[in-house]
Amino acid sequence: MAIEHEQLERSSLTRYVPPKGDFIGFRDEDHYKEKLKEWGLSAGKGAKREFLFKERNYQRVVTIKGFETYGKSEEFNTLVIEFQDGNLCCIHPAFLKEMQASSFGKESMLQVEEKDFSTAEQGTETEAQEEKPEPKLEANPEPKKPKAAKPKKEKEPKIELPADKVHFTACVKQFALTYNPFNEENDEVVVLENVVIVQEPPIELGLAWCSHSKTLKKFELQPGDTLEFDGKVAKKKLAKGKDVEEEFIVDTAVLYKVNNPSKIVKG
């Protein structure tokens, strides 16, 4: 990519955090738009291509080349951005979103440096030197009654989730809305029940959820429909929607998320 805004480029001032190795690219335009919405970086109907990377005294133009995953179930993302000089760098999606705000980085560092910290330091020393009052002794204190032992709850068996893509069977339970803090909106999701990972031995997950993507919308799903599909599963609890109607609220906890379902067969 040619440097279109040479005055914005400050290669020598930028501290790069390159990706660890191979990272995940975007399958197609729909996948790119879907991930932008998930990260809160979408702007209207169009898919934004260029973003600003800001520091205190300069800003640079970057594009998103892909992402890395992390967490026990790889449910979290780190963006891989490319500067106009070709350098790659990792950044958290929420931080890149903050950089797009016009108010980002406008606090004057000069004002911060000129603050008088002497008063605060003296106050801290004075507080440390103050004598702490001695605890009062109660006359004939009553002996504390021992607390009744609570019955131990039986732990549910821990499910070891496969890391690779697997085959699922499931049934559509309902549609729901979940609050997305990145774009500060409710996203539509599909709640699945009787979810089973087909392997030997099979793993019964019970309830799971996934994004109601364009691919799924083509099937015009209805509650009660049975499905078979491939995908990855992660332990990620479905968050409640914000100010939504009762029909879009799930009445029980949904602990697992299915990512990028493919090869979908509707029964």
C-alpha cells in the first residue's frame, strides 16, 4: 500500500507489537463485516477499511489484516493491524475503537507534568505517622456461636471442550438478544437446545448459542427446527440483552457459544 498520508506516518516513534506467528485472516467480505460489528468497529452499512492509530502527538492510518485468538477456549480476539509502511502490530479491539474518538489523546501532557505532587506526598507521610487508636476491649464479651456447616454442593462434571472444529446436532430453542459492549447495541442470536457434539463418546452440552449471521438467516429458522453443522465451541456465557422484550430473553443460563457454524443441514 502506498503511503497516502506521509505527514501522519511516524514509524520511528511507534512501538510495534508484532503477531506471534500466523494469524487468522478474513474468509470473505461478510466475515470481515461480521467481525467488525462484533468488535464495535463497524460504521453504518458499509465496512470501514481505514482506521486511525493515535499517540499523544501523532496519528497514523492503519488497516485490519486479521486477528489472533486467546483464552482457554480461544473466545477472545486481538487485532492484527497494518501500517502504511508495511509494519504489523497487535492491538485490543476496544483500544482501537477508543482511538477513533475525536477526543482521544487530547489531554495536555504539559499540564500533567506541571501538577504539584508535593502536597499529596506530604499528606501520605502524615497519614502514615498518625497513631492508630487502640482497639477497645469489651467487658465480658459473649462467646461467638459456631456457624453451622453448610452442606457441600455436588460439583457438576467438568466438560472438556474440543479445541478443533467438530460436528454438532441441535434443535432451535428460540431467538434472543444479547448486549454487545463494543458497539453498545443488542445483537441477535440463536439459542440452541439438545446440543450434542458427535464423536466417541458424544458430548451433551444441553444449551448453546451462536450469532444469527447472514448464513443462518438464509435457512429461515423457526423454534423446533433440527440442525446439523460443523463449528468450534467455546465456554462463553450468553449475556442478557439491554431493554429487550420478554420473548427475546432466555429463562436459563446458556454457557457455551458455537463459533462460525458451517456445512449446515436443516432437518
